[in-house]
Amino acid sequence: MKKQSEFSFIEAPVSLVPVPERTEPALWVERLSVYKELPLGEDSLLRTMTLRRGLNILWAEPGASQGDNQPRSKVSGHATGKTTFCRFIRFILGDTNYGSDIFRNAFRDKFPQGWAIAEVWVNGQRWLVGRPLGIGPKRFAVQGGQINDLIDESTLPRAGWDDYQREIESTLFGNNGGPKLPINDSKLSWQMLLQWLTRDQESRYSNLLAWRNPSSQSNSAELIEAEKESVMRYALGLASETEQVMLRKFAKLSTDHKNAVSRRSSLDDQLRTDVERLASLLEIRLSVDSPLPEEFVTQKISNIEKEAETTKTQA
């Protein structure tokens, strides 16, 4: 993008009113800059984007015409970097990768010392966050910093990323972490929410629960549909405690059933072995599907006991 504009709406079609004590978003990105190398400066800056609280629209300008009578480029809007920008935002917020293997390898071949550096607000505090896009120092995060504070590698912080991620977790879920998901008793985490809030462009909107697509190669932990449903319900405040208790009971019963089904094959094998041994001992024809000859077995056992007693008496 070459420029940014502001849009003012006379009347918003949907009105979402935050709670009175909330004066700003719990988490938002104010600025994202991509550098090809250090030291940081105009010569090394590839692109910088300043975002505003509220709705930010990213679009591509129409391609230049080839003449008075020539149409504008048909590729206008495509392959212009919109998805890449979104992947960089995800990367700064904690995603594993900032693109597919092909894209990352191509970027690193051209800019082996590249950096993505952002100013992120968490719970009213500004964080300066940086992640190498090529081969370089480790990622970092420092509370209170700004991009202009960085000059060269000597001014780069060396740690703080884990503190930054913990601050996001505690801001969103409190010090005790997120609520437990009923499906597997694991806690709702920022990485789960990040998948929902920043779904893959490749997933389109074909499915409400399609958040990550294998072609994006994000390496995000795969969530089952039941987990995704719980994430959405918790985030939207639609999960009542009564419902969660029932879902946990259902999840336990479902797990028990799944385990029982998985053990059935080995139990069936054992049953066939036991039936064959019993048929051999009783000298009768017997199959797994046959009802056990209870009277015959009782009489057989009685005869065996009598023979044993007679043998004992004679001895």
C-alpha cells in the first residue's frame, strides 16, 4: 500500500458497546514494520504500517492502465501482499510461521537478515516485539519500548518473549488461565483463540470451524471440532456453567466409549481363544456366536468332580 485513508461512518449498522471499565482493546497492534536488515533505518525499511483502534481495511489499488484505451490490470487486488501482511501480524502475536515454506525460503534468500518489529498494546501497556524473518538473533519483547528506540543489533533486547505471551494470557484469562474445555479438560489458551481470530486466507468461509488450512503451513496445533466450538462459545460468552458440567459428563462418557471400542478387538481375540479352549476341554463343537451350553457344562463339571472324588477314594 502506498497510502492510508480514514473512513467516517454516519451510523454504524451494528452497535457494539464495550463494558464501561474498558477504555481500549485488551490487545491490539499499533504498528508493524518489516526491515530487510540491521541497522534499522529508512534504507533498510521494506514496509511500515500504522494501524488504528477500530476497523482497518487493507486493499490494493487498481493497476495502472496501459493507455487511454487499455483496461487496467486484471491482477489488481491479487498477489499484492494482503495475506502476507496478515501472516506477519499473526507471527508477531505468536503464530509459529509467517508463511508457507516456499514463501519463507524465498524471503530468506533475498533478505537473510530480515526482521518483523511491531508495537503491540496489551492491557494498556505498549510492548515492543521483534521476530527475525531470516537468520538472526532470537525473538524478543520488551514492555514500554518503541521501534524508534532500536538502532542496530546492540540495541535489540535479548529476551522477554515468554513474558509477553504470558501477559497476553493473563490479560485475556486472568492469572489462573483460561477455563477448562469440557471435551478434554485442557485450558482455553491464547494460541487457540489466535487460530479463530486469524483464520487462514486459504480456508475461505466454506466452514465456520475451518480455521487453519494445511497449505498455509502455519504449524498450529490441530483442534478437533468440539474444541473449536468450545473456544467460540467461551469467547462469545455463550457457555453457561450448567451446560459445561453436562458437556464434561458427555465428554467423559464419549472418551470411555472410545476406549472401550479400541479395546474390543483385543477382547474379541481373547474371547475366540477362550471359546476354542473350552470347546476342546468339553469335547464339543462351540463357536463365539453359540450360546454357552450351561446344562451340559454343569453336568460335565459334576462328572469331573465325581471322577476326581472316586480316584481320591481308591487311592
